[in-house]
Amino acid sequence: MGLGWQFVTEMLAGAFLGWIVGKWLGNETVGALIGTGSGLTVATYSLIRGALKLNSALDRMDKSKGKTPPPQFRQEKWKNSDEDHA
């Protein structure tokens, strides 16, 4: 799952859970607002954490590429099969 979808689902889950708790306590609007704020906080934290993890992995890949020399390609001259039979 991508970071964007994770962000959206955490926001919606927070709003939904806040609405459920608010309905249980008798004030759906306040519960939904508190749940949305909590969902935004958790989603932002997860987004930053995931982005830093991805950036770290990309840095490690880039550094490992720099240590080994690129492969050398040989250009071989292929003989034409018609010339062999002539």
C-alpha cells in the first residue's frame, strides 16, 4: 500500500472512530472533530516516518551502486552466417 493511501485510510479511520465514540457519549460532532484531529496526527506521523524510511533505503541503494564499478561491455563482431557458407 502506498503512503498516500495509508494517509487517507488513517484519516478516515480516525474520523470514523471519533464519530462512533461521540455517538456513544452523546455528541457526534465533537467526537468526529476529535477523531479527525487524532487521525490527522497519526497519519502525518506515519507519512513522515514512511518517507524517511523510503529515503534511507534509496540512499543505501545509491551508495551501494557507487562502490562497484559498472560492468564492462564487450562488443563482439558477429560473422554473417551467409559469409561462412560462401
